[in-house]
Amino acid sequence: MNSSDYIILGLAAAVLGYVVYRQKTAIVADPNINKRAPYNVQEIQVDPEAANGWKYYTDGTAIGPDGKYYYQGVQVYDPNGMYGQVAQVA
């Protein structure tokens, strides 16, 4: 190995060390990261008669009786297709 190989290896080690350092600080910097994880979402229990088939969740998601998903009042999913209509094949 010549000196340029050692320089390249040294730079690669420095970059790897920096990446590992940044990953550790990113994890330590946000101690509440698990509190916002999607698996902590729970269904809000509502009287079935008052809900009229709707389901509500603690993250702001609601599912209508027709299967459409809403997130904070905005429709984000329609089981009939991306734009609310079934694709027609000619």
C-alpha cells in the first residue's frame, strides 16, 4: 500500500466515524420519539349509536362507514380507488 491508499482509508474512517456520531446524537436528542410512533395510536371508544359506523383514533385519523380514511379532516384513502372512482377498463 502506498501513501495515497492510507489517505483514502483515513478519510473513509473519518466519514464513517462522523456518520456514527451523528446517528447517536440524533437518537439522544429526541427522548420522546416513541411517544409519536404510529403503533401507540389507539381507537377512541365512542357510543356505536352516536358514531353511525365511524371509527376515531387518537392521532386524528377517522374511518367512515364507507371505508374512506380521513386524517385531520382530509381524505387520505378511498377503497374504491385513488380518486374515489373505480378504474374502468375499456
